Amino acid sequence: MENVIGIDVGTSSVKALLVSSNGEVLKVSSPEYPFQTPKALWAETDPEVWWTATQQAIHNLLGGVDPKSIKAVGLTGQMHGLVLLDAEGKVLRPCIMWNDQRSHAECEEISNLVGPSKVLEITGNPVLAGFTAPKIRWVEKNEPAIFSQISKVLLPKDFIRYKLSGEFFSDVSDASGTSMLDVGKRKWSDEILDSLGWNKDWLPEVTESTVLSSSISSSGSEATGLLEGTPIAAGGGDCAAQAVGSAIVREGKVSVTLGTSGVVFAQSDEYRVEPDGKLHAFCHAVPGKWHLMGVMLSAAGSFQWYKNTLGDFESKIEEEEGIDAYEQLTKGAETVTPGSNGLFFLPYLSGERTPYPDPHAKGCFIGLSLIHKKEHLSRSVLEGVSFGLNDSLQLMKTLGINPSEVQLSGGGTKSDLWKQMLADIFALPCTMVNAREGAAYGAALLAAVGSGDFASVEDGSEAWIRTTEKITPSVEANAYRNSYAIYKSLYPKLKESFGQIASLEQPDSDGK
């Protein structure tokens, strides 16, 4: 039997899947690792940590499996991260990650140098602090000795490709999040690079996601157990790969991913740009197609923060009795009526991206009174994240994307309450599919298409993916309309205050 491997270089773990030719997930391995926040708004990781975890994951998959059965490898991973290599291929500094917000000033600089309207026209997006180009600018200004040594600029998954193959490639979907790609033309933008004075040779060649762009080298084979010469598909950014792994491969298809971040994703057959740049317009991992995307920086991550901060009691019960802490918190939330009795949660714990590109935005509870209990707080966190995701869906509708249903995925969908809440707030049926491994599964499918198992991504999707659950809006859907209207009004009223609060933030206790 021939198999493919899909690898997702995530924020806190590498997930690797062994997938059969009929789409069955045969093995899963997901070694974890931390990332660092040395200063407020910073997020960094040593890329070698990813490589160590990737080696471990592949070895775990190959246990008892003939490496000759691996037809191809597909790659995906967290987008926007900045990995810098010197001329010898050595990492120059820790990766500045997607959720790092230090480069706010550099975004404005780049936008002014190129021109805001020109940036939006070329890249489909404003320059945002999470994107790659402002991170390069930050290094140029703040770490000139490192900047002077740059030989290659890579995205996280493409660093793993380099370690596996010794070759430098990327794909158009991942490159779309750098602020350096001409998204409409699906190639690096000479105009932007020239405006910034950067060397185009720093950047890897970009291809469509299904292209077998490289292969396992002798050193990659020795490190992983994969056979030398095993093809590696170009792959895609994690959001695009997630969409491929969820059958969001035709116009009008919309998905919502409840991971650490939250992603609302819609395929588009044409290059559409939201006039104010509130939605991302990226190349899709489906060759020749694009997608619109809204990103919430702290989705299920908000509920994780809530559990870690205020869920000590539930965590103790989990330790003693084995009852999941999240399950306990959501059961409490079920006892509260929609709207959480006038309590609102703004999920801007890491700043925000869509629809408010504001690194200074803050998370907060609004409306607290003596009538509120922990159950209200729990439900308001779930509702606040759901309202924020609905912001993106409503923006897509203004551009002509009108889905008949929304497909759900991600860790947050373990909660039946949260799934029903999303169907009610979206006022649309929500579905689940059999593919639950997300971006890694999409990477595996791209590898299968690239290796000739299917004529197209669409064909592969139809063969591998089917609907397993449908959640229809309940009578409670109407109860959310007024609450959502109030939620939408809060950020504009608080924006100025968020900026003032940011000026009061103090360094960490160690002085960093």
C-alpha cells in the first residue's frame, strides 16, 4: 500500500500524519514544544526545536512501516513567522512568530514607503504586525549585525523543508502572508522589494501548493528514516491547508476553525480585495484560486487562557477524578441563557487582526455585576469568541460570499455547546467532516495530488472527505441578535482607551 505523510509545524507542536491512499489516517504523532515571550507583545521560538520535533514525529510514524511505502510528503505550518539563515544555512536568531506584535511601527513605515493603496492592491492586505515583512524591517532597525548576515528568509514550514531536502522553496498560499507577494499575479513583488531595498535572492522560489518542489536529501534521510529522493510537495500555509483538509475547495464554501487562533475561510475563484483591508485576500492552496480569510488571534486560545487563569478548581477535579476541565466549564455555561445576562467578553488577548488590525486591543469583560457567577463568565467567553468570528463572516457577505452552511473544525468543536452557539450566531447550519486532523491532513492531500493520486485538489477532496454531522440553528438564534449588535459597538468605543492602556504596560519583572 502506498501512503503519504502530512506535517504541520504548529505553534506548540508538530503534527505528523501517515495517510493511506484512500484517505484513512493510519498514524498520528504530535511532539510538543514551548514558545517564548521574552517581552510584552513578543513571541519567539528556536526553529531547531521544530526540526527536533519533526524528526521525532516522522520516526514515530515510520515505526513498523516500510519507508518505500511513502509516496510523498506534504508540508504546512504556522504562517508569517520569520526564520533567518546565514550563508552557511545556520539560523541567525529565534523565529519571530505569527503572534508577535512588536513591529507595529514598521508596518506604518512599509505602508508609507510603498503607499497604502498600492500595498492593498498588490498584496490583498494592509501591512500587519503579524506579517513577515515588518519583522524583517524590525531586525534591520534593531539588530543590524544580524540583518547584515541574512542569506535566506524562510517561513516555518519551509525551514523544515530545508532541513529535509537542503532546498529552498515556498508556496503561494504561505507566501501570501509575508506582505511581499503579488497575490493577484502569484509571484514575489519586485515593486515592494525594490521599495524596501531588500535582496530578492533572500526569498525562496514560490510554486503552486501541489508541485513536488523538492525531495528528501541524504542528510534528511539519515535524520528521519525517510528514503532519499522521496518527493516533498510545496504544501501550504496552515489556514489554506486546513481548508483543503476540510473540503473548502470551491467558491462559496466557508469554514471556521476554532484553534488557538480562529479562522473564517472562504474560497474565491477570483482575486477579491476587501476595500478597507479588513479581510485577508490570499492565494489558495488550490492551484489558480484565492481565498478570503478573517483571523481572530485568540479564539479557543481565549478559553484556554480562561481555564488556565480562573479554572484552578476545575483543573484540580480533572487531576483527581479525570473529568476534563473544559467540559466542566462548558457544562456550567450551559446553565446560562444566551447573552450571559448582559455580560460581554472581548477576546483581544493578543491584540486583534480581523476586523480590527490593532495590536493594542485588549481582552476584557464588560457588564459585570453582582448577579454574575462563574457560569456567566464561562459562557460570555464562548459567546465573545463566536461574535468575533461572526464579524468576519458578515464582512465576507459584503463581497458576495453567501454560504448555505459553515463547516467547523479545530479543538473548540469538541464542545457541543460551542458548535450550537456558532450555528445560532451565524444563523446558518454548521457541519463537521470526517477529517479531524486539520492542516496536516490537508498537507497530506496536497502531497497525494502532487504525486498523481488525483487529477486535482477538488477530486482528492471529494474522494477523502465527507460530512459526518450537521448542526442547525435553534430557537435561541434570535436571542443573539441584540447581543451581537451591542458586541459590535464596544471596540470602536474602547479603541482610544486600549491605546492609552498600552502606554501603561510595564516590563516583565526580570527587566526585559
